[in-house]
Amino acid sequence: MACTSFPGVYVSYGDVVEIGYPMCGCEDCKEVELPESEAERLEADVMAFVGGTFTAYENSEGRTGYHVEYLDDRGRSVGAGASTPAGELREHRWDPWPSR
């Protein structure tokens, strides 16, 4: 996680995907991306990463995408993520972190 001049926070998931919270820092999006919803999205993505349900993709040109599996309020699996790049893909998946 790093603080930058971007009006938010960037988180690197492995060495492949970096996501901004909020995703856009422009004035138009500021009205849509409320801090509370961005904090919830950040928490959900980090929990998916440490839970082993975050998958990053990278093609031979270095373009990346990701897919995250969340559990909704009824315990159903719901997928989300950025578009997956075209071409032959390398998949990056991390094992769940052990419970303490």
C-alpha cells in the first residue's frame, strides 16, 4: 500500500495488479465514489486476497486484469474485477493466508 499525490490509496496485489481506491481521482467521479463505499471495496478486495479468492491475469504484453470472488450477504459467490486482457494469459493466484 502506498500514499501518493493521487487522491486516495493504491494497493499492489502481488507484483501484477495495482488498484486505486477510488479508481478515478477526477472531480466528476468524486461525486460517485463515496469514501464509505471505497473503504468497503478496499476491505473486500484485501479480504479476498488473503482468503485466496483473488486471481490476477497478465498477458505477454504486460497488460493485466483481475477477478475476485466475494461472498454476498446470503453466502453466495459473486465475481467482480477488471477486464481480462486478450491473448495467452499467465494466472497469478495466491494461497489463503493461514488463520492465527
